[in-house]
Amino acid sequence: MKPALSLLAFVPAAAYLALCLIFGGASRPTPWPPAWFGYTGLVLVLILAFPCFALRRSSEAISGPFLVLLHFAALAVLQLIPLPAELWSALPVRDRLLQGFDLLGAPPPDRLPPTLSPEATFEGLLRMFPAMAMLLLLVPVTRRSGILRLVWFIVIAGTAASVAGLLQLAAPELALPDIHQLGPPHTASGLFANQNHQATFLLVCMPMAAALASFHSNARQEGDANAGRRLVLLAAILLLAAGVWATGSRAGLALLLPVMILCFPVWRGRRGPHAGRAGLLIVLSTVVIGAAALLNSSRLPVPALADMTLSQDGRERIWQQSVDILRDNWITGTGSGTFSSAYALYEDPSFVTGVYVNHAHNEYLQIAVEMGLTGCLLMAVTLLVWSIASIRIWTQPDDGCRSLRRAASVSVLVILLHSLVDYPARTPALLVLGAALVFIQFFRPEKAPAANLPPETRKKARGVVL
């Protein structure tokens, strides 16, 4: 790719990510419902899929994640295929739906899909397309310079979101208007409807800032410019940490210290012959500690800022009810996007309050409930492959992009860990951001063609990644 074009390669992806961050910070319908992002993503996929794959312009960093999303989408489509009434009525809890037809005095249709709610499953299918679109928009990014610009964009967006959240808490009259109108007033939720998701976003940005600091620490040209960038990035990390604290999210605070610890091996990742193994040991130890703290985050003594997180008792009750749903529907699942409908059928009337349960507050449990056995197997294989690839990233030699890939693996890990007690990937903003992070994690820079180099340096340039 020509240098002039490589400078602009990241612009479409950055623009789409900005659109999702500004308007896609809620998992529920707002003035900009998630379905709007789904249709937009579907149009982009239809436009970009052929030139990217048929012309073999895609890379491993795109084809692998895209294939995973495609499998989940195919599973949702299968849940929408109508079954004969004899098969459909044999599925769990369908007898209650048949009673509804009897109460209405109407005969049930001859064929019905296995999902409890076709409308919800269709919406669940649409939610996957924004991430697919993001991956396809990243196809033109083949040089390290494009990745660096994308990472700078993510860090700047996170810093701006942190400032917005702090203003919402300290000076509401100066803060941006709440475009989602779903969260409680005077909370540091930034561009999100939920301060837990704001905390996730800021935590995700911290390792990326550390990776940029590592890059400028190891740049060939040392000077005041690089020193200034490192100071700016250090200030950005501290500002992001302050934004996480301001959210009052117990899960966010439980992950804050582990993420800050993991920023250190990302920043100093090139030092020493055994730095890779030492960094991997730090990562694994911190993951265990972070997961334990996260699962007990509701018991943390948090300063009274704006803690609106679900209580431990409430979360455990939802989990227990979700396990009951899974026990009856483990083969086929209830249907993508149907958790709230299934939960209403199983909920104990004595615990019904004004609070509406629309998610399991454990993404893995919710996928199992909605997607059944096939979804569980697909999820397990995906996590296994990602884990093995992440370990390799922390132990492989440096090729100039290792710190960026390490940072992306930590950022993806933040989303995966937070998904133990919440549903960050159900928001278009964090789903699209997660797709971009996976791309960065598996990115391999394009080698500069030797023909474009001066004759005296062609031999030296062979095998060198620029």
C-alpha cells in the first residue's frame, strides 16, 4: 500500500468506532436502539465481505474472529427455522405457551421456531453484525503505523470519556447531556448508560496507553518529543484510573489494581531475555487474583460515590434461576436474545419487584441459556484458542508490535473477566471495540516489498518487518 493511502487506512474503522462509542453505549433501546447498529453493520458486511474475502484481502487477524461471529450468527438463524408443531411442543416450557393460545381461544400455528421469542432472536442476530463490520473495516490496516494511529484514537477516546465522567460527578452543569436517558442522574457514566460499562471502557484503554508508552520508550529517535509523549501517556493512565474510581463500579474497582499491575509488563515488555516468561507469570497470577476479586466485588467497601451495582444476593439469585433455565433447555437453548423472556417464565413470584431482570449478569451463563449445548461448545473452543494464542503472544520474540499485541490481550481479558458478573459486550460500543482489540492482538504487519527499497538495501530488508 502506498504511504499516502496507509495514512488513511485506519480512518473508516476509527470513524465507525467513534459512532458506536458516542451512540452505542446502551444495551437497551434508547433514542439510538441497538437494532439500528445491527442494520448498519449488516449493510457494511454485505458491501465489504466480497472484496475482503473473495479477493483474499483478509488476514488471520480478521478471518478467525469473523468466522467465530459467523458461527454464532448461523446458530441464531437455526433457532429461527420453524419446526413442526409436534417437535416444537416437545421442547421445554412450550406447554406454557400453548396454554396462552388456549386462553386466547386461538389454535397454535402449524410450525413455530424453537426460540421462545423470534423477535428477540432476530435482534440478537443483528447485534453480531457491528463487530463483523468493524473487522472488515480494518482490512486496509496492514502497517504498524495504522495500528498505532488506531491505538492513539482509542486512548484519546478513553481519556475524553474519563473527563466526561468526572465532570458528570463534580460539575454536572458542565457535563455532556445524557443521550441514553437510562442511567441514574449524577453518576460518572460518561458516554454509557451504565457506569459499570464506563469502567470497563476505561480499564480497556489503560493497557493500550501503556503499549504506546512502551513504543515511544523504545523508539530509535530519543528526544524531548518522545519524553513528552511518555509523560502524556502516564498522565492518561492516571486519569483513566481516576475515571474508574469515579464510576463507583465495584467490579471496575476490583479490576483496577490487576489492570494497573498488568500495565507494567506491557510498558517494560522488551527488557531482558526472560521478560516474556516473567510477564506471562505476572499475567496468570494477576488473572487469578482479579477473577477472585471480581466474583466477590459486591462485598468490597467502596467509597460512597455512585455505587449502583447489583447486590451479591441479587446476582446470585439470578444465577441460580439461570441454572434452572439451563437445566431444562441445555440442548437447544431458549433462543438468542430471549433471556428476559425465559427468566420471566421461571422467576419466583415472591421475588418479583420493580427491578426488571434483562440479563444474567454472567455472559457465559447467558450464552449457555440462550444458545444451548452448541453455543457452549463454540464458546469453549473460542476461549481455548484465544487463551493459547494469548500465551504465545507473551512468550514470542519481539517483532516491533509485541507490546501492542500484549496490551490488546490484556484489554480483551478485561472484557472477558468483567463478563463474569456483567454484560459489557451486549453494548454496541464495547462489542465493536472488542472486535478492534482482537484484531490488534492478532495483527501481523505487512512486509515492505524489497522492490520499493533502494538497491543497496534490498538484501538487508529481506525478512524485516516495517
